[in-house]
Amino acid sequence: MSYSQLAQLEFMNAVNSINSESELNEFRDLLARYFAQKAQKAVDALWDKGVINNETIEAWGEEHMRTPYHYEANRS
């Protein structure tokens, strides 16, 4: 069994134990914190390696990376 499959089983076991909206909210918060910590560690590693710096982060704040949506071109 792969790690992905094991993770899915663990996840399903955890989800099956949720019995209320408050427990669901706690579970969501737990997942959000986990992935936020992973993202922070990844950014910290890039910072430590000199891949990003203050100027990089400021530039990110100015970027507009949305994909343009052309309504007329996509109409049927």
C-alpha cells in the first residue's frame, strides 16, 4: 500500500470520528494550520538559500496573476 493510500485511510478514519459542526471546524482549523506551517517552512528555506528576499515579496504583492476570462469567446 502506498503512502498516499495510507494517508487516505487515516484521513477517512479521522473524518468518520467527527460528530458535530464544532468538531468539523476544529478539524478544518487543524488542517489549515498544518498546511500553513508547511508553506512557511518552504518559504523560510527559500529565504535562507537567498532565492527570495524583501524585493521578491514586494514584487509578488504587485503581481496580478489572474487568468483573463473572455466571456464571449467561451459562450456556446
